[in-house]
Amino acid sequence: MSIWAAIIWVFATSFVAMLQVQRHFVPGRILLFLAPGVLIWLGWEHGWGAVAFGLFAVASMYRRPIRYYWSKLRQPKEERQ
């Protein structure tokens, strides 16, 4: 069942990537924050190999948002807005 969830997640992410820039922020964020749950479920049913491939896919598709959120988390609290 987790394989089907991962496949649906990939197709949804690919569909969101085809949207106009203004329209893909909200669904893209939702899918980005759903990814760890799907990966944990995938790992529970299929092992760490499936998680490794899934993590590579998530990092490949969401490299810029991950980089953005990582830089926001590393900023001191005084500089955050």
C-alpha cells in the first residue's frame, strides 16, 4: 500500500511542477511536508533501500525549497521575519 502512496505522491508532485509559478506554492508545500510520512511508511513496509531511493527522489524534486527552508532555520532568531 505504501508503494501506491509513493506513486501517487510522485504523480501529484509532477503535476504541481507543471502548474504556473504563482499556483504551485501551496500544493508544493503540502506535498513537501507529506514526504517524510510517505517515506516512513515506505521504510516500514519495504526497508531502508526503498527509503534511500525515495529520499533521493524528494531531494531531487525539492532541492530549492529544501535549501530555502534550511537557510531559514539556520538564521539567528533576530534576523527572521
